[in-house]
Amino acid sequence: MHVYYRDKTAPLLDPVLFRLSMSMSLQSVVKHFLTEGDKFILSWFSPLQDQGGYAIAVNYGWFINCTRHRNEAKYFPQDPL
């Protein structure tokens, strides 16, 4: 069995990969805030009645969108590669 020891002068993490992972993590946080930010703001500043109406409207819009895309996939199937 081989035992490998890390060089004490080498950095623990590769700087290029660390910078890439930090950049991607920041992008995912920004994306999450952009997609879910309206819910965060609504929950902080609105009463429960407004939150319920908003939730129903969002879910109804999602349902219409899914139904429309399901019909498109049914009538316009994509060719397999």
C-alpha cells in the first residue's frame, strides 16, 4: 500500500478550482434569489391573506404553463438523436 503525503508548501486547495467553485456558488445564490426573491419579499412584508392569494396565482400560472408545454410535446415530438 502506498502512502502519499501532501507537500507542506503546496496550497491545500487549487486556487483556480477554488475560484471557479466560489464563482459558481455565487451564481447559484443569485439565481435562487432572482427566482424565489418575490416569495421572500412577499413573506416579509405582506399579511397572510396576500400570501395565500399570491400562492394560488403562482400555482395556477404554473399549472397553465405545464399544460401548455405538455400539449406542445404531444403534438410536436422531438426526434431522438
